[in-house]
Amino acid sequence: MTTPKREDIITKAFELNARRNYRTNLNSPEVDELKESGIYEEAKNELMRNPSNEFLAYLEKEAMSLGYRLTKEKIEHSKQIVSDPFSIDLDEAMRTGLFISGTSHSGKTNLAFVVSDLLLSNNIIVYVVDPSQAWYNSSVPNVIQIRWPMSVTFRDGNAENGKLIKNGTVFDVSRLTILQQKEFVESFCKKIFELRVDSKVKPKTFIFFEEAHLFFPEGSMRSKRYQEALRIITVGRNFNIRFGLITQWCALIDKTVIKFPRQKYLGYSDEKNDKEYLRNFIGKRVDELETLEVGQFIYDFGKNTTKVQVPLFRCEPKPLLVTT
């Protein structure tokens, strides 16, 4: 008997379990109701990317109950595709920025942790605007929890006794409304420019924007509302300031903004609009996005497009919470 694809097993197992539940509890939703509600699609997408042994054992058990014979090797068929080791050109990142995309749990924030650690190791200041509380496990040394209204004081990179002071801060804006988060980003970017324009020292600085679609939405290049943040994109390089955009909805970001970074890391995605847009950069390889496991990315840089595996980042000690 032909071994079915993992997606087929998930579909059949889901339907079987739903029917079992309905037979024992008539108040349970039927299979069609679950599919219409979107619960099935969400569960399937999560299971398709879950590499745990518990999940594999579950699939094999359900497959046997349905009359199929599966092997772990065939279930993990996508892992057999060889990935190149992770690589990045930090000089290019400081020239044109960085773009990272992928759905939830694709490994994009872990990738950003790896990159930020490399930047810090190369005497580059790292700032992060984080609406998701994801950066408490990074190597960026400080975290400031932003509340509203609030006056934020932080030490930007500067010279002291002829020696450059290295620093970096995560700005946790998760407690703010979306509108307040946008206002904070505008104020922060304006302050950074003011500090650099008036300073003789302009240390290399990299700013990560988590959920970048919130701060650089489609049409923002023509909007006065986002002008301070857009200065980071357009002329920040003149002040040694570059940027990293991290998003799970790349189709929602202004298309001109995405074109600035020459290095792009594209993680798992099954979102139609995102894939159609990314086709402009990586062509037919966009079809590989749905086969990627956690931590795998299509790395696009110039004329080279390869699949890379990003190592799991671990950091001790954790960042210091300097303001609550």
C-alpha cells in the first residue's frame, strides 16, 4: 500500500477523532463545522511543523488504526533535504539591513537572536522594539518595559576616555496599544537621530523591529505618519544605523521597504499572498517554504538562494530588566 503524505494522515486522523467525539457527545461539533470554523486548518498547520517525537508517535498510532503502515523516515521526509550551514554577511547587514519572515513558530526570532549576538560580538550596538515579549532570552544586555505615558532614558553608544561604550537594549512595548507602539517607534527613531546628529561619535547600531508590519505598513513610504522610522530605512546608514525587519505577514509591509535589505531569510509560510509576493525575490523556490522545518530558511542574497539551517540559540545570563 502506498504511504500517504503526512498532511493526509493528519486530515484523516482529525476526521476520525472528531467523529469519535461526536458519537460520545452529541454536543461536540461535527467535522464540517470544525473545518468551517478554521480550527482544523490551524491545527493542521501547527502539526505539520511540529518535529517532536510525541507528535511522530501520535501520527504512527493513528496511521496504524487507519490501516496505513508508516515509517518515521517517511514522515520526516522534508528533513532529508540537505541544508547549508547558517551564514550572514554582517558588513552587508550594516549597509542595507536585514529581512526575516516566517509564520509563528518558524524560528525567525531565534534567527534574530543569533544575528544580534553576532552583532554584539562585533562591537555593534543592538536595539530591539519588541511587542511580543520574545526577546527576554536574547543576549541583548538590557530590557526596558515601556508603559504609557512614560519618559524613557537610556544610554546610547558614546565615547568615554577615548573608549567606545558598548550597549544594547530591548524595548518591551507589549503593554502599549498598537497606536502607542507606533508613537513610541516614531519618538525613539527621532531621538536616535538627534543623538547622532549632535555627536562626534556615531557608533555602529542595528535596530530590530519585531512585528515590522505594524511600523512599516503598505503605503508608509508616502505617509507623513511614519517619517521618523522611515529615516532609519532611507538615510540611517549615513549615521551608522541599520535595521532588521521581522514579520510573519510580509505582504502587509511596504514593498519599497522590503527591497532595501539585500539579505533575506524566508521561513515556513503557507500564506498565499505572502508566497506570491516573495516569488518576486526567489522565484520557484517559494514553493519550498511549505516544506521547511523549524529553524530552516531560504536565504536570498544577491544572485544566490540557498536553504540554511539556523542553530538553536541559548543565552546565559538573561538580559537585565532595568526599568519596570
